[in-house]
Amino acid sequence: MFDTVFEVLFLVGLIIGSVIRALYTTRHKRNRIAEGYETALHGLLLFLASLGLIVIPLFYILTPWLDFADYHLLTGAGWVGVAVFAAALCLLWRSHADLGDNWSPHLEIREEHSLVTQGVFRHIRHPMYAAHWLWGIAQALLLQNWIAGLAMLASFLPLYLWRVRREERMMFEHFGEEYCRYMNQSGRVIPRLWK
Ligand code: SAH
């Protein structure tokens, strides 16, 4: 089942990340939605990302079927992967905590929606997406396999490209000048520490 300690640590991280997400998904179900921008394509992209995030890694760890595509990095790279995964999970947790009930797996505005510009959102507009990029890098370092290791980066890229500009347009349409000012003082996924 487990070929390396890094696969065990990846699984632990995957469980922690899933628990964080499950807690906030339960909270999100209580929201009353004022504006929704859901499309079939977005649903498909979310589904593909969940394959790269959960299904393919678990299939790799729990079966020998993908082992033919293994690659081998120095042990140090695996420990860098552990550190990057820990950073991704911290950022995911802090982003959820700061966004609170304004979080949604979809592009939507809830009835009492407020613009969050503090905490991890102070210097970066999409800390949760940044956390997913870090997760993807960690996955490539921890699951040393061309299919399972790269599955997250490959499946998150189309979702990110489709979603990030539409989300910003939606936020601008709803919050107007306030969001424009926020855009000018923050980076998209890389923190803007200078003004
Ligand atoms: N893109 C953000 C949030 C992802 S969750 C991140 O990466 O951290 C997506 C939902 O969050 C969107 O439907 C939108 O309603 C909400 N959202 C995004 N940025 C927000 C902000 N700064 N304040 C309040 N809500 C926000």
C-alpha cells in the first residue's frame, strides 16, 4: 500500500484538508444566495479538479496500477514537499477562517455578503487558490509519479484559468469601487507587499 513515508504524510495532509473543506461546506449550506453564476462547464472543471486532488492520488497510493510511471527525487525533495504541504494547509485554513460564511465552492454572492480585505486577504486576493497551487507543488514532490504527482497541477490549471477572472468580474460588479481599490492594493495569487 504505502511505498514511502511521503505517501503516508500526503494522506494525512489530504485528510486534514478534506476535514477543513467539509466543515466550511456544511456552514455554506446555510447561506441564502442572492446572485449565482453557475454553468455546466464550471461544474465539469470542478469535477476534473476533484479527480486530480483526491481520486487519482488515492488510486495511486492504494493500488499498484500506476507504479509504472514512478519517478525518483532526492529524499530532501520529499521533505520540502512536506513543508510546502504544511504551508498549503495553513493557508487553506486561514483563508477559510478569514472568508467565513462568504466562502462558496461556486461563483456566487450571498445575501449578507461582505468584502473581506483583512487577514490573509490583505495582500492577496485569492489565498485559497494560492493554497491549491502550493498543494499541487507538494503533491508532485510527495507522490513521485508522473500521473498522480502531476494530477493536481494539471487538473487545477483549467479551473483556475476559467474561474479567477470571472470571480473578479463578479466581485467588481457587486462591490464596484471598493473592489477596484482592493485590486489596486493586493496581488492575485502572489502577495503584493508594496503599494
Ligand atoms: N478566490 C478566493 C475565494 C475562493 S471561494 C480565494 O482564493 O481565497 C469563492 C467565493 O468567495 C466567491 O463565490 C466569492 O463570492 C467569494 N469571495 C472571493 N473573494 C472574496 C473577498 N475578498 N471577500 C468576500 N468574498 C469573496
